[in-house]
Amino acid sequence: MQLLCNGSSIPIAQMGPDYLILASAGDHPPCNASIVLKVDDSERRWDVHLPDGISARSKRVALSAPSPVTYPALRCPVAEFGASRAAEWQILAKRGDLDPM
């Protein structure tokens, strides 16, 4: 298991429902990250949020749901829509939520 965070790949020693225990820790600010679980030839990835970041003083890291993505040209987070990205843009354009480029 690996935690991909700000360009770093950090080995995960243990994983709980809302926390990780890292094999080694360094300082990272709060951010969105990805967990990679690889077993044999199968790999699964999912996005998480590190609300407290990572501290070099503790190997335990709190997890939460990832923060919604807000694109610069939009006035609202895209994550509120369950449609595909193309459909999201169409919905936003109809609602007038696209800023002129």
C-alpha cells in the first residue's frame, strides 16, 4: 500500500477506516491524496483528503473524503454533479456558471 501525496509515494504500514499508519513520516500540509493498493497484478486507487496533513512526529494520519474540485473557470465545485465531465460543462453553461475565458 502506498500513499501518493504532493508528488511523494509513502509506504502505508496499516490502514483503518479513517486513518493510516505510515511506515515513515515527514511533514506535509493538509491536501488531497491517493491510496494505492496493489495485490499481485491487481491495483486499486482511491482519493482521500488528509485534513491534518502529515507530521514527522506521528506516523498516524487522519483521513476524510476528498475535497471537491473547483476549476478556475467555474464559480461552483464540479463535484456537486453526478454526470460525466462533458455533461457537467453543459449543465454549467446552461446555468450561467461558466466565466468567460
